[in-house]
Amino acid sequence: MTPEAVEGFFATLAAANPRPQTELEFTSVFELLIAVLLSAQATDVGVNRATRRLFTLAPTPQRMLALGPERVTELIRTIGLFRTKAANLLATCRILVDQHGGEVPASRAALEALPGVGRKTANVVLNVAFGEPTMAVDTHVFRLANRTGLAPGRTPLAVEEGLLQRVPARYLRHAHHWLILHGRYVCVARRPRCEACAVRRFCDTGAPTMPARETG
């Protein structure tokens, strides 16, 4: 994908959805962190279903710890890997209380030191909560970056670094949301909906399959 195509790609997505939002439901930075932590190998719909009850009962790390392991595990048992996630969630809450005054830290190093929080989760929190131009590479972003030619890479980190280099600075704040949503609903894994794709003409895979324009 050429630099001109990259510009057109993001300009089109931005025009259609100027302020894209995560589909996870939250009302605080703490709730965002927990929702993203729970979202690994789970759908946003499934996470939201569980966290509506969880966050009503425990909207702070202190109250989450007060629920205890059995109750937290019960509340998130509909989510994949719920036992491991419950343990990580509570361990994270303990660190937030003991080391950060109950607040979510705004540094990558501090976020990645929390149990269950990897680079992708840290990137989401830094972007959504603190406005940093980070690039969270999930399965949708990884697939789309490779399929379109936007930022091919063999690993999520390689794709992340490629995107940070290739996405124009004015689009970086919202770029990962545009890519996630486009990968989730249009550039899907098995049968990409190229016929409904607004950015097909910029895509290394989609553009060559576009029907020729009639002349005359």
C-alpha cells in the first residue's frame, strides 16, 4: 500500500466515523482496565454481559477485593479462561490499592507490571483513557494490516511498529479503533466483505478485484 493509499484509507474511515469508540462498556479508567483484561479470547458482547453486574457490585479495586475470589469467579464465569482471569483481576486490584492509591497508572511499564496485562491491554488503556497515540494490535488489526498491505508483519509487535510508522500522525489517536471495527464487521477472517468495503480501492488485496470502470 502506497503512502497515498494509506492517506486515502484513513481519510475515508475518518469521514465515516470521526470519533470511533471501543465497544467495551465502562464508566471509569478502572472499569476500562478490567474490561480489557477480561476481553482476551472473549467477545466484547460477552465481556459486557458479565461486567454490567460485576461493575455494579464493584466499581473500584477496593470493592472488587472485598467481593473475594469465589464471588468474582462466579460473576465472570461466562467468559473464557474465567478462573485465570479472576485471579489476575484480583491480583491487579491488590497492586492498584497497595502501590498506586487505588488508581490506574498512566505509564506503560506500570500497566504491564499488572497481572494479566500485556502490551495490547496496556496500549488500549493508554489510548482510550489517557489519549496516547498507541496501536493495540488484536487479531482483527493483525489480519487487516497484513491483508491490505497497510503494515505487513509476522508478529503483533512487528505490525504495531509498522502501523506507527505508516499511519499519518493526525489519524493515530483513533487508528486502532477504525482498524478493529473494520476488521470486525467488514474485513472479516473467512469471507471478507469486499463488495461492501469503503476502502477497497486502497487495499492491496481488494483493489485488483474491483470491476473495471465503463468508458465512453
